[in-house]
Amino acid sequence: MKSICLFFLSLLAIGVSSTRAQEGIPVYFDYLTDNYYLVYPSMAGIGEGGKVRLTARQQWFSVDEAPNLQTLSVHYRVPDTRSGVGAIVFNDANGYHSQTGLKLTYAHHLPFSSDYRALNQLSFGMSAGFIQSSLDESEFRSVIADPIITGGRNSVGYFNADLGMSYNYLEFYAHFSVLNLLGSGRDLYTAIEFDNLRRYLFSAGYVFGKGQWQFEPSFLLQMTEFTRERTLDLNAKVYRDVGFGTVFGGVSYRRSFDGAQFLANGSFGEQRLQLFTPLLGIQAGNFLFAYNYSYQSGDIRLDNGGFHQITLGYDFGQLTAKRYDCKCPAVNY
């Protein structure tokens, strides 16, 4: 066990010291709808059985070419082992720029309890992926020829990797990930572009309550290395056990640490990113449905509309006899 820990810690150290990282799946609020695997590869196969999650996100319905994202993720614990495997397919479009990709994940889970039903587990995970990034300049028009604009469709593919670790102890959990470890000299744009988009994520939370009601406060801290941007998510969820399954709801507040200056009515102001995201969901048997809506506050906004996201899920392969004796919805299916 010690050698495995040292191996994964060494991989984390190598990833942190490397350069030229690239983009990947944006970190939205999918993780709050029982989809932590999207941002933490160590959550692949976290419990017995597997999970399938399909998400669709659309921003600003009144704006043409508005950002939209679709993801399909599957992860599974290999039977009678400590290994988890997973895969993610995604499509992310924003105006004339788009990216599609595939990630494959391996995770290893180390139990610290002799009693199987008592959850006490340290997990390590690594995802390797291929991303195809495109820029469509076919509709760009200029009276004076611009040598930077090719007028065609530029596309380039590159590889990337994510590393992460998680610790789950009964109703407590903590996660850490380093996303976009590798750089590949994307060169999608003719103009000079920076290529270090490495991101660091850390989150923790606890589920209170043993009866029909549970309350789960949590947070997620996100940092981007090159731009030194930092954001913090403060989350609160409530679960209610009902006859057919579980109903849950909650709210998330995201705020950036750094603001952008703007000029209005002859005076300067500063605005920081602020997103309010209520969410609702139902877990009925093996099926999950969830919806969240993000609203951006502040004086400077592209559109008054918000960001809609729907999640569909299916859980499979976990026997009732192999469920952990805890209120841990991200682990017990």
C-alpha cells in the first residue's frame, strides 16, 4: 500500500511541476448533482457498482452562439477489486470556438477499516484524454485584409491529463485535483496565446442527519495557475427520504476573489464574478433527474438570462448488502 501511495504522489508532483497545460471541461455545478467524477478522477468507482451521468448546459437562450456544454460520464468499480475505471465524452461550444474530447480514468481505492460497511477510504485517480479544439473563421469579414484571420476552420488535437485524490470517512469527504497537467503547443490561433491553463481544485463537505432529513454543507475552491484567478463555491443541500427514493434541493454561491474594473457614468467601478445557483433533484430507485439554474449578478452582464443545466443519471451494479453504513450519497447509490 505504501508503494502505491508514493507512486500516485510522485505523479502529482510531476504534474504540478510541468508546463504548457491546456483547457478541458469547464467546472460548473455538475458536481452538486451527484457528479463529482467530472472534476475528480479519484471518484471513479468510489463505491460498489457504477454510475452513468448525462448533462446538458445552455447559457443565454436569447444570445446567438451562446456557450453550451454536453457531457456523458460512466464510471464503475471493478468487481472484487480496489480499482475503479471511467470514461468521459464532452462537447463544449462557445461562439466560433468549440472543443470535443474523451477522457479515460483509472482510480485505486485504499480502505482503512476492517469492517466493510464502515466507510474509511483514501482514493487516487488519473485521467488521460484527447481534446480536439476548433475555431471557425469562415464567417469573419473584414474590409481590410487581416493576415491573422485565415477565413477557414482551424482545428488541432492534443493530449492532456488530470490527477486527483479523495478521502471519504463516513459522512465526511475531501477532494483534491490538478486539472490540465500537460501542454502540447495547441497553436489554434495565429496570434500569441498562453498555454498554461492548469487548475487546482479542493473541496470538502459533511452530511448531517441520520433520519429522513439530511443537510450537507460544502465548499469548492478553484485556482488557475497562469492567471492566478481564484473562485470559491459555498454550497448547501438538503435531502428528504421519501417512499420512492430521495428528493434533494440546495443552493450554491460562487464568488471570485479578483474583480474587473469598468467605467460607468464617468467613474470607475470594480465587479467580481457572483453566481447564484439553486438546484433540485430526485433519486428514484436507480434513476436520477436534476436541474440547476445559475444567475449572474452585477452591473455588467452580457444578458439578463441565466444558465440552465439538466442532469440525467442511472446507477447500476450495487447490491444492498454492499452499501456502506453511512449517509454518503456520492458513494452509496
